[in-house]
Amino acid sequence: MAETGSPRPIALIILAAGQGTRMNSDLPKPLHKLGGMPLIAHSLFAGAALDPARVVVVTGHGAEALEAAVDDLMPGAVCVRQAEQLGTGHAVLQAAEALEGFEGDVLVLYADSPFFRPETLEAMRVARARHDIVMLGFEPEDPLRYGRLVMEGERLLRIVEFKDATEAERAIGLCNSGVLCGDAATVMALLADVGCENAAGEYYLTDLPAIADGRGLRATVVICDEAETLGIDTRSQLARAETLFQARRRAEMIETGVAMQAPETVFFALDTWVGRDAEIEPNVVFGPGVTVESGARIRAFSHLEGCHVSAGAVIGPYARLRPGAEIGNDARIGNFVEVKEAQIGDGAKVNHLSYIGDAEIGEATNVGAGTVTCNYDGVMKHRTVIGRHAFIGSDTMLVAPVTIGDRAMTGSGSVITENVPDGALAIGRAKQVNKPGLAVKLMDRLRAIKSAKSGKKG
């Protein structure tokens, strides 16, 4: 048993090898999205709050795609494969080699159970200081066919599956979530004694408490809210989980001081961060990787992902911020403006109908309606740099790579292909030529042609 005091090092083992056939999908179940991010991200991020020394993900079905996603989400994690799905106990054993030499505890989580709170996992870690094995239990309104936790005081004697339980055991209201915490070496040693004498012929992690009790070790239970234990096996369950996730995130945002006029129309990602006194108007969608600082305003029907919005900035309505967008303090990104891989300086304005990609715009610069940074030549991307206090006339095409200097201007309708020095005015458009009376003559001719064609048809 661990001594009380500073917590021991902990390693995460996340089980993600199942086929998820009930999802009716070619995509591995842990990669289906909840809150804009894969299901497995929820388990990874919840466990990361414990500052784990190691993270091991056990993969199986769709291993290559899943391992690539894990590498993106948590590059330090190690993936191991369970070639045959022979039960949860067998899956945990696959992590033994990756944990070789590790002296500390392990926490076993599941990639399809996204709602465990870091506070709950920390409570299990604390309980480990006084017990060898800690299981996470819950008391559902309807126990259904969950496994029952058989207790003697605070001591967990065994876990009984519903189909194997007596009537007295089925009357127990405390049920098993499957989450386990224990000393790494002890867990692996106990798993070596788990058998597969059951209808499925599988090795179950739930056998550990009984084996531990038989060896004179102490097992116990930490109890959590039933809502935390929600597992996802079907698309309908995933849809219900999304509803639950969004309701929780909206409530959290309001509690922390975010203003929302119609919160039920706003959708957050798992990692969305919004500061105090920010305002979010109706029908806003946040993809992954968004930070909105205090006092910013996100106007209606905007879509943000992979971006940073600084204090006092106003985004939208109908704006799109794509990955790499950095919006400065008090900047303005207006209606039907798209920004991608671009830094918008403090107080700069891009108010109407523009595309700003692979660009840098200096402070207090004004970009006119219809401006486009022409960043792509069909093969490579190129960068546009606009200085401070510049004025870009409406419908300017900035053909990158190009630099516009501080306090420079471009004439409306210009195509700018060369650098513009500080303070200069650039005009890049064809010379206008007026032909007196030609418009009337042309229209008369066209109408005559149309009339002649109509006569022939008649």
C-alpha cells in the first residue's frame, strides 16, 4: 500500500482497441467526434490533469488511424496493439512492456467514456494512498445489467456481473464503471492470475478485486455521479452525449462570466477557452483550438477554429476564422470575412467581404471591402505583409508575395503585384476609356437581335 503524503507517479492506460461495430462506421469508434474532437481526446485530456509520467494507449481495430490521432493529440503517448480482443484484462496486460521499470500507479480509462472529471480521477488517486486497488463506482437510478460492487464496509470484496449475480447481489445499487487505479506492478501481477473461464472466453479486469482480496490486499471504491460513466456504443448515444456535453460547456461558460443571449444555439469544442466578460451572440460554432480573451465579442453566425481572439476584438457577424488566425486587441473582423494563417494587428479592421490568408496586417490598418490576399499560385502559398496605419482600397487584389508599407494606400480596384513603399499610393488598374453614345447603340443592336430571334420562333 502507498504511504500518505505526496502523490506517487501515475501512468495512464487508455483502452481503445474495440471494434465499435454498433457505430455502423468504417471509422474507429474512438475517432468519432464529441465536442469537435475525437472521443479519445476526452480521456487523454481528463487523465492529463493528473500530470501522468507515462501514457499508454491500447489500440486494435483501425490502429494506424487511431495511433496517428493519438500522436497529434499527445505526442508523448505510447501506443501498443492488442492483436486479439480477449477482454479488458488482456488489453491492460498489453501495456506491461511500455510500463517496464515504472514505479508508481496506473489508472485505466476507456476511450469511449468521455465524461470522467479530473476531480473524480484525483479522488481515486488519493484513495490509492490507503488501498491497493481502487475501482470507480456509481449508483444509477436503474442498475439495469451493470456489474455490482460487493462491499464490506469500505472494502470491496468482488465485482459480480449481473448474469452471474444472486437475487441479493442484484439488489445492490452500487455499480461498476470499469475504471481502476492501482500500483502498476501489483495490477500486472494480479492480471497474470486472471482466467478466462467465462461464456465469452475473455480475461476481465473486473476479476482483480476478488483476486486482490484473496491475497490479503485491500480494494475499495470511489463513487462518482452516474453522468460521468456514460459510455458510447452507438451513434444515437453519441448524439445524446453531444447534447449533454454542450449543455455542460454552456453552463460552465456562463458560470465563469461569459455572456450569451441564446446559449442553446452556441456550440463549443472540448478545448474552447473564453474569457470573462466576452460576449457570444447566437449561432456561433467553435471548432478545436480556439481562445477568446476577455471582453471580445463574437457576433452571430460566425465559425472559429484554431485561432486566438484578443481582448476587445469584434468578430462577425458571419465571419470565419480558420487555423492560424491571430486577431489583435480591439481589431475588427466583419461580415463575410475569412481569415487563415494571418496576424491581424491591434485596432486593425477587415470589415467586409474579404479573404485574408497567409498574411500580416499591422496595427490600425484598414482593409477595404472585397480585398483578397492572393496567396496561392496553384502549387505553393505566399505571404502578404501590410504595415501599420495603411489603407487598402476596396476590391484590391494583393498578389503575394507582396509587402505594403506603413501608412501606404492602394487605389480601389487595384491589382498589386509589386511592393509598395511606406507612405506611397499604389494604383494598379487599367486606364478607363469612355466611348460617347456607344452604350445606347449597343443596347439597341442587342434588342433588335433578340426581337428578330423571337419573330422567327413565332
